[in-house]
Amino acid sequence: MALREEQGNSEMKAGGDDDLSLFNKENLQSNLKTIHYSRTFLSIIGGVVAGIWGFTGLAGLIFYILIMGVTSLGLAAKAKFSVQAYFDSWNRIILDGFLSGLMSYVLFWTFAYDIVHIF
């Protein structure tokens, strides 16, 4: 992950009391792309595992939420839990890519379940 751009002490005083953090646009976009790719990849792997293990209904949904929780924890650990140095908010690590990953998860979950348990 790319660290935000340092300029001075990485904070600029605007008007005396307000702190404004500076982010390098390319680094932030690279970090967001990393989150998207990680969530998509783990959604596909998790969908295949859930299909092979035969999860159905609510068990499959809980498994997906567990996978996304572990992914968020892993991304925060990769950022050494100083998320503000790499992203503009914690919501980027926790929520970005959640729904798009869900679509990939359901696709591969049903595909693997059909191959293993139906055919």
C-alpha cells in the first residue's frame, strides 16, 4: 500500500485551528484498487469454499460476512492499523467493495454448490 504524500509534517494549518490532511491522489487510488481486488478475490475463493462445503441460506450469508470481516482486519493489519496514513476514513477499509464482492460470492457459491452437490 502506498503511504500518503508527506509535505512538511503532513498537515497544513488552514486558518490556524483546522487540520487538513494531504493525500496523494495516485496513492489513494492505488490503495482503493488494492481493497477492491482483495475483496473480489476473497469473495470468489469464499464462494467456492462455501459451495463445496454445502452452505445454504443464512449459513452462506454469515460465512460471507465473516470473510469480509477477516478481509477488513487483514487490510487494517497491512496498514499497521494506522488507517489514516493510507486512507481518508475507516469506512474505506470496512465498507468499500462489500456489495460488489457479494455478487461475485453468490455467483461462485452457487456454481460450486451445483457442481459438487447437484451434478
